[in-house]
Amino acid sequence: MPASSPTHSSTKSAPTTSQSDTAPASRWLVIGGGVMGLQVATDLRDRGQNVTIAEAAPTMGGLTSAWNLGDVIWDRFYHVTLMSDTKIRDVLKRLGLESQMKWVETKTGFYAGGRLLSMSNTSEFLKFPPLTLIEKLRLGGTIFYASKIRNWRRLEKLTVEKWLRRWSGRGVFEKIWQPLLQAKLGEAYKQTSAAFIWAHTARMYKARRSGMKTERFGYVPGGYAQILESWVGWLTGRDVTMKTGSPVKNVAPLNSGELLVEFADGHSEVYDNVVSTIASPFIAQSCDALTQTEKDQHSNIRYLGVVCASMLMDKPISQYYVTNITDTWVPLTAVIEMSTIVDPESELDGKHLVYLPKYLPDDHEGLNESDDDYREKCLSTLEKMYDHFSRDQVIEFKIARAKYVAALSTVDYSTRLPPIVTSVPGFYALNSAHIVKGNLNVNETITLGEEKLADEVWPDYQKRVARGQVATNATSRDEELVSSS
């Protein structure tokens, strides 16, 4: 079980607020209690605002939420922290958790040509059987070159296929890049920009620089169940109101300049400002007052979804944290051996946790595959991949799904993004779809939330205050909220 959250009377102080961060307190609603929502709420509270978070699910956390696998509590989807992930580490430091982190050096595997191969260091890379020496040099050169690129917008104008074929050559593309892209993106890889592979390469290179040329991944004991409990407790202790099981149906502007928020259960509340952090297709449906152009911009964003099995076993399946798959018959994106990072004895009741994800475009019928069919697909695949694997080693098997996980960075993606400051005064649309210089991960989400709140949301709010468009007063939240049937 997660440990209790830190005492709210902790001596840790909030960051110093600069003059540009000051403004009278008003009522803010943050829609979505995932990492983005929690970060936005934290930053608003640091600026002295009255904040409420509304989350549709029974618990906060979104894609980082945890669940039970028998007696084990761990993340529904796989997450790790890199040593270079400074933003999430800052959050953990504030919560008193950063010093508890466990760091582990990991290994990377490939399943290629019906064999499991290691590619965890330079020596193994040079011996990698599927590629000729020239192909290895071209692959290494592509990765190195990508890590040095700073003008990501130039890459956004090219498809990832065109760019990789140019720099890696036909052989490397067809043996390595194409099957990896198809495993991750399906046929949508043909519309994906080269910025996608640049972002992934840049993050891993940065991690290796921070980890002395090795991949060192970390986790907090208790996983995200512990992080979320501590973060929610920290916010609650600073008078942030948490509403779980509270999906928002519609946000509508009032003549007073306030926003009327209608919840799915039929009741309504009034706020001065609303920041929606949910997936863009939901934003398009939840604010009728947006312009048709804004709705179309949100609706037209393509997402990757995922079906991800969590498998608890009585023995490990491999020595690799991630096994990348280039054999196209395998119906999985990768095999993730989480217990190569997370201590099985202290965290997993002596068991071993394996994730079996398959990423698919949000309109793919595979996202609706039955649990029984996906389970059978996974188990029969593992029986072919691993000679030592048998079904009687599986103790728990549970499947999680998410339709809107990561926006697809298609060609010229950043030029078609919907605005964060919308046409509806006080309604802001800030979600992970606005990540343009990286791939979706917890650190990138926190970075985006912090930067865009400071650079776009807050300045717009200050302008509205200066124009007298926001009514601010010192009344309590109970007096401020207006309910109607």
C-alpha cells in the first residue's frame, strides 16, 4: 500500500512569486485530474488562486493511475523516470519523494529474425546480426545526427519515412525503422513527421548524458499510487478542491463574464476561469461556444490509443526492460519487463510484472478487441517468442485501454494546433496535444503545463483582470459557487 502523504504543515515553502505572477484571486476550474491537470492546479495555487479540479474517473491520475493486480498495487500503464527528467523530479522533491527514488541500470533487447538479441551497449550494437557493418554505421550516424538537431520545425515538414530513408538507407529502414514505426504507429507512420523520431532520440541521448552513458531509469517506491496520493494530499492541504467522478458536460459563457459549468449529473457551478486538460475530441464536445474552426482543430487531431496488458508472473520473462520487436508477425508493440527496474521483493510481493502494449490509431477496431481475445493473442505470442514461457507461470492478467493517449505528430502538426487561449474569454484548452518538441511522457507533460500556463494562460488572465473582465473578491468558495438543478 502507498505510504501516507506528507504532513501539510511541512516547512517546504512555495516558490517565490514574482510581480508578473501576481493577480487577485478568482475561481478556477481545472478539467481533468491527470498529470497536466495536477500541474496546472499546482501552479495556479502557487499564484494564490482558488482552484477546483474536476476528474471524470473515480480517482485522480489519468494515464498515471494505479490499480490492483491481485495483492499488488502498481501503475495501469508503464512509467519510468529518466535521470534527465528534471521537471518530474522537481515535483517529487516538493512532495518529499525525490530522495526516495531507486535508480537502476537497464538493458535493451530486440526480437528480430525469431531471436532475442541484446543491444545494450556499443559492443552489442556492433555485433547486431540483422545489419551489415555499413548499415550499423548508418544507423548509428542517424541517431547521433538526430541528437544534434535543434531546428525541430524543419523536421516537422518531412515524413519520418522520407527522412529515415535518406539518412539510414533502405536496408536499415526496412529492417529496423519500418517495423518499429509500424509496431508503434501502425500505418499512421506514413503521415508522421520526422520530428517524432527526433524527439524520442533527443530524450534518450539526454538521459544517457545524465546517466554516465548508460540507461538509468528510476521509480518511486509505491509507484504512481504513492506519487498521486502525495500530490493530491499536497494540493488538498492547500485548499484545492478535488472532485472525482465528476465529468463536465458543457462550459458556457455568461453575460457577467463568468463561465457556467454543467456537470454530467445535471448540477451546474459558476467559475471565473476554466482550464480544460482533457483530450481534444472531448474539448470540442464540451464547449459549444467555441468557434467552428476551434472545434474542427480539436476534432481533427489524430491520436494513438493503446491496449495494454499487465501480467504478473512467478518468474521473469527476460533480462531486458524493453524488448523492441521487428518481426512483423508479433502483434505487440514491445514487451516491457517492469521488474527489471522495480524491485520484485519490496514492490511486487516477490512477483514479476510484464506489460504487453499494442498502440493503435484511435479509430482502429483493435482498441475494442475483447479481453479474452487480447489475452489469448498475448499468451500464444509469448509461447512462440520465449521457449521457457508457459501459461502456468501467469498469476494475474489484466487489460487496460485508453483511446486518446498521444496526439500523432503528423507533417506540419504545430501549424494546425488549436489555440490555448480560446475565443471564449476565460476558457483555456491546454492538453498534451500541445506537445510539439517531444514525445508524450510525464516529464514532457509537466514541462508543457508549467510553460504554457506561465506564457499564455496567466498573461491572458492578467489582461482580463486589468480590463475589469474578471470579478475578484475575498468571499469563500462555498459562497461563490452557484448550483442549479
